[in-house]
Amino acid sequence: MYDGQVLDEAYANGGSAGRAQLLASATKGFTGMVGAIGASEGLYALDEVVSQRALTEWKTSPLKSQITFRHLLTMSSGLKELNDLSGWNEYLSAEAINTPGDVFIYSGDPNIYGLALERRLGGESVTTYFDRKLFQPLSITSLRWGTNFADGHPQLSGGAYITARDWAKFGEFVRLTIEGRWTGPQILSRAEFDQVLRGSRAHPAYGFYWWLKEPVPSSLAATIDANNKNQFTRQIKPIIEEPSVPGDFVMLAGAYGQRLYVIPSRKLTVIRHAPANTPEEQFKDAEFLRRLLKP
């Protein structure tokens, strides 16, 4: 989309305008935005420790008692990565291996955030809150949640299914808000919105689950790679180093090549869906972006 108009739309490999596609980790972009919305409504403060009014089981833990909502929303909680859990409550036993705020570990923090949010909502389900505060205002109707949790909770880290057109509505909200031209329903103030696209000390090129084109010192990049299976080098470094990509570029990225690019200075919102099990090496962000943005 260029300046709100669809320039190109094509589907293959079983895709269609009506197909809701799994976003995998790109789901996190919705969760990060809701993280800012919850803070704006006073459910918590971003720098409030989650043990204060939500995950009270952590009050006596030397490290877990220091984890804030902002730490969860920036993947800097300091918790060891956990996989194959049956429900959100199992995250409560995650091992704290770093001081919160110090180290970026790409893990289950979005679902831990979901548990904390659920406890602050006082009876409303997390999915209903997402719908009421984000999807309904943006007229997003195709979204559905998948899960592998036996307790039925949604995978806030990777379980959203959505059509390309509805995902583009979210992208356009982000683009127009950055440009200062959003005229739709008031979802967040500009200051609250800007928190979502601000990097952290642990990872300057990662906001509230959004990838950013921000410089990362080489020593910090090495630490991020060491803790995340070379994710920095594989995922965002080629984009950061690509001169044709403007500095206001932001991205959501999911397994098999699911992508949402927002480039306000070029008035662009770009969606890419791909079938599950598409080889990761088949799609190169920097190469695609060079072709898209060439003079």
C-alpha cells in the first residue's frame, strides 16, 4: 500500500484475500500495542513491577520481584526461555538467570505479560480486551487465535491468524500515527504510542515486540546473538545495514517469512504471508527491500 492505496495485491500457494494466515511471531506486534494500551488505561504502569498487583507469587524472588511490565514487553525480563508449556501459569516457575533489563532473550515474555494482564482485568478475558481495545476500533474482523496451551489461553507470542487486508489496517494505523495523520478512533496518545517503537538498553533495535532500524553496538550485538541463536545477525542486522531502508522503518516478523513493513517516510505499508514450513532462507528481507525501494 502506498499512501493508503493498494498498489499491488496477489496470492499464490493457496492464499487468497479471504484466507486468515498464521502470523507466528509477528503476532507479538498486537501484544506490544495492547501493552501500551493497558498502561494508558491505568491497569498498570509500564515501570511497575509485575509482582506488585499481578504476579504476586514473585514478590519473594530476588530477581523476579524486579521484573516490570516494560521488561516483559521488551523481552528483557531476565527469565530463561521455556518451551512446550501446557498453560500460562507454568511461566511463573521460569528461572531468573539475568537481572531484569540487562539481557535480551527472545522467549515467552508475551504470554507472561498476558497472564499479568489477565489478573489486572478482573474478569474480562484477554482476547476480549484485545478485541475491544484494538481490533474493533480498527475494523479488524478476521482475526482468530490459535493455541497449543492445554489451558485454552491464546498464544500471544505467535498464535494470531489474520487476512492480509486486515493486517494492513493495523499497519496503516501505525504508519499514520507515526506521520501524525491518524484520524480514526483514539487508541493511544502519541506519547503512549511512541513507547511501543522505542528500543531498550538490552536491544536498541527492538521495541514492544517490534523490530526497529536502530544502530546496535557490536559488543551488544554479539551478546544478543549469543543468547538468541544468532538472531540479531540473521534477522535485523542486514536491514540496519541496508542503506536504501529509511531510518523510520519498523517491522513485525514471523516464522516462514510472515512480514509487516511500515515505512512512513515512503508512505508504505507492506504485507507478506507465506505458507507454513516455507524455508526461512527462501526470503531475504534486505534483498526484497532493496528492490522495493530502489530509485
